Amino acid sequence: MAYHISKPRSLTPQNRSAHSAPPSASPENIVVKMHRMHSADGVTGLQPGGGLIKPETAAKSVSTVSRDFIQKQSPAQNPLQLVELLPGVVVGSADPFGLTGGTISIRGLDQSEMAMTWEGAPATDIGIYTIDTSEFASNEDLEDVSVQQGSPNSDTPTINGSGGLVSFRDRDPSRKMGGLVALGYGSFNYHREFARFDTGEIGHSGIRTYVSYANQRDNAWRGPGHDSIWNLDWKAIKEWGANNRISLVGAYRHSIENTWPSMTMTDWKTYGRSFTWDRRYAFGSEGENYWRLNRNPYDNMLLSAPSHFTLTDRWHVDFTPYFWHGEGNNSTGAFVNNTNGNFLGNEPLTQVLTLPYAQAASDGTENAMTLMAYRNVQYRGGFTAKTDYRIGKHHDIYLGWWFDYSNDHDSAVLSPVNYNGMPLDIFGATGNIKLSDGQLLAYQNTSTVTTVNALFAGDHATFLKGKLMMDAGIKLAMINRNGTNELPGPQYKVVLNDFQPLPALSMRYQFNKRHQIFASISTSFRSPSTPTLYDAYYGQDISYQGVKNPKDEYSISEEIGYRYNGPLLVASATYFHYNFTNRQIQSAVTGTNGGVTVDIDAGGQTSNGVSVELGRVDKRSIRSS
């Protein structure tokens, strides 16, 4: 609590005569004002449901996890685990430390169907729709995570949002200088260090910023190996005038993570945590299972600059440029011979390979252990621009454009491993095995440029003194994928042109401040993933033939729901229905150890369900409001 003492207004000569006592004897009026102090990590303890629910007003089903819940969880979690208690959400994790990614499904649709944004920027891989939320957020820096079940909005920058939208937002820098240090230690030699410094407002510029650093390391929870990660996050904002704001948010992450072989329930019952990679290295084909050859290193950087400008009291502009760069691999061991059984694309090789750290075999050939790295290098940038204008008392018209450009290179290459089983470059980027003519020996070698242009427009209308709210909008998405397959074979050029109109309509009626109903009907789609277009070679011939004209998955979703925002309880219930055409299911290409997945057209699908959530409101929040 903070106490402030203030004196009353001084008595003037005109009113002093009304008091019998002289001014010096006037009783002093002491006013005590109490302000609730915020905790070091931002937890107030007043948000409904402990931060797992909050009153919503959208015309769609939305659930939000806020800071009161996030900051009370272990930071050794993938941010996806923060939303696993929300209705319709199922989250799976590969390890207890939150480093090796995770899986999420919403209403039965997996993560490849999901739009994900971080500070207004798209955060899913535009080629294969993978996500790793630990790449762009330390839990200590998160302000809230919202899940919009069903479909994204018309202005959401995504081409795969049938399953819904997950949005992450970082905390704003503090207005006063300060900082936070958090340390953690636990089982499996787990340790984590986190430090953040807030500058506060710099002079009277309206600029404030923070920078944070996190370092974490732990031993594998089953078998040998360890995970290590460090990341640097920062955010700066400039505010001025009536609701004008520019932000610059960034995240850089370096990680080396474990992978684990897939197991069945029988494997688990038989071997338990012993079913994993080999702890010791042995030269030969059995050495492919050595743990140091089966890891997932990745570096990435994300930048976003969400900005809002108030031009007049009726006219506003939002502009969010962003940039993303990622490089890394999913690797495995590969025991190769310098002369026998080698192919480049669909062509058998007659050249003798130069293999570092090779050993002579009894037949006079040479064998060597190599690191096969399924490498991905991607540069991506773009922006969303949106303007809205208030017409009269009822209509807020908006218009916008999303532009996205991605240059994505995917390859499966071999690099040297020394006699102790240690890869010379865990990223597989240097010293790659080549033919005698200098050509790269690769099992996959594709480059794809993806360009997206999406125009959207709509009307946000309110009637009956704000009780009735309606949203009608449409999005016109245009996608071009232009790629090349560098391996010898029947395929070289790959082109995909996509166009989808996506209308949406939603409404909400507020009976009073406690009761409301909402309903929506929206459309979404999923453009085929990049590997679906390419021939794949993992053997003596084509192991997967690329689809020339794949069809988009298209979905129509409807929902109707009720919300109660009361003094002691916040609750909602929603019925939903999906109808899919050309439903896409991801499948691994044979021979890639799960390193390459493609889409299979599973035809039509419908689904129905009900989701319910409720949370208690802290009485102290009522008194403080």
C-alpha cells in the first residue's frame, strides 16, 4: 500500500472571517489514498479464474490466458502449455522442460490447421505450417495468450487458419526503471536464468523499452543427451497524443534440442524411459542411432513493429511490418559407402565419393558415418496495413492489405562425423559431402518463393445503443508458390497459383452487462504445403511423386454461444459445427525418418461439438474496480 497526504485548499481572505479560529489554528485535513502495488512479475491476483478466463465481448468464441496465470507457471514450459486448460484445446509435449516444441489441437484440428500470430506478425512456417512457440517468447515476457476457436479474422495474416487463431502478446515496457531476475533449478540437472531490464520512460520522449535474456539447460528426461537454449527478447514503444503508438518487438533464439524415436505403448511398457537413442557410439550402421546424430539445432530471429495512428477522431490506421529468419535442421545418422548404392535424384552414381573419416571395408571400398541433416533456411518478410473510418453513429468501415514474401530452401545433405561420432557441424551447413565434380550430394534440394497478397474489407456495426454488434467482412487471398527441384529427375519447375474468397459474418447481442449471446459463420482454407508439390527421392527411384494441381482445403464453420459476465462468475458455452472439403492430412514420406511430410487429400469431413468454460471472480477485483 502507498499512502499520500494532501492538504486542503488554502483559505482565502474572503472565507477566513467565517472561521473563529485564526488560520494558524485551522485543523489540517489529512486525506489518505491507497493504491494497490503491483508485484515484481506483474501478477495482481485479481483476474477471474486466476488469469485463465476473462470477460469477452467478441462476436466469436474467444478464450484468453492472462498474466496472472502465466507468471505463476513454471517458466520451464512451452508457451503452448499455457493454453492447455482452455476449452477445446489439447496440448502435447515431448519433454517436461518446454524446449523441444509441442503439439496442439483445437476442436480436433491439429497445429498445421492453425493460424498463429506474435505481436501481429505470422508465426507459423508458411511452407509446412510447423510451429515452435518457444522460438519467439520467454514466458516471463508474455502479457497474454488468446485462442480464437473456429477460424481467424478477415485481417489475420494466414493461409492455414481452419482450426482457429492463437495470438501471443508481450508485455509493455514499464513506465519506471526497474528489472527482474528469476532463477530456477530442478531435476535432470535443469537450470534456468532469466534477467530483464526496463529503462522506464527515457527523458520526456515518450519512449520506453526493455531487454531480457534467458538461458536454460537440462539433461534429456529419457536416455542420453541434453537441451540448451538461450534467447534475447526486446521491446520498445513510443506513445504520443491521443492513442498514437509505435512498437518494435524482437526475439532471437539459439537452441540445440534433443529428439526421440517414436514409440508405441508396447515399447513404453517394455522399455520405459530406456527406449531411446544409444548412449555410446559404435562405427557401423548401428551408429546411426547415436544420440549426438539425432538432434534438432535451430537459430531464428523475429522482428515486428505493430503501430497504431489516430488521424482524426473517426479515422485510424494500423501498420505492422515484420521480418523472420530461421535456419536449422532435424538430423539423423547415415552410414554410407563411397561407391555402392548411392543415388542423386533418380540417377545412380558411378563416381567415387570422398568421405572424411572413412574406414576401409573388406571388399576394398570405404565406409563412413555421416550426419544427414534435413535443413531449412528461410527468409520471410511482409506487412499488414489496415485503415478504418467511422461513418455516422453505427458503422466502422475497414479496408486492408496483407503482403508476405518468403524464400525457403529445404535440403537433405550429408556432412562429416569424426571417429568418435561427433558431427563436425551440428547444423550440417559446412563440409557437405560432394561428388568428384563438386556437385552437392543431396537427397532433397528444393527452393521455393512464396508470395501472398490478401485484400480484406468489412464493416463493424453497432446498433441499439451498442447492445447489438455485427461484423461482416471478406478476404481475397492470392498465393503464388514458385519453386525448383535441383535433383536430377523428371521434375524441375514447380508453380502453384491459389485464389480464395473468404466471407465471414458474426453478431453479438448484449442483453445487459451480464448476459450476451453471439453467433458467427466464417470460411477459411489451407493452401497445400510446399513438400506436397515436389518429387521426393529416398532410394533408387521416386519415393513420393509431387502433386501438380493440389486442391485447397476449404472449411465453413458456424458457432452460437452464450456468455455470462457476473460479479462472482465469468462463464461461456458454445456449440460449433465444421464442414470441410478436400480435408488435408499430413503424412511422412517413406525413408525420411519423419523429416519430410506431405499433404494427403482425405475428402470431406464434418464435426460438431460443445465447449464450456467458467471461472470465479475475485471479490477484491470488484472492490478495486
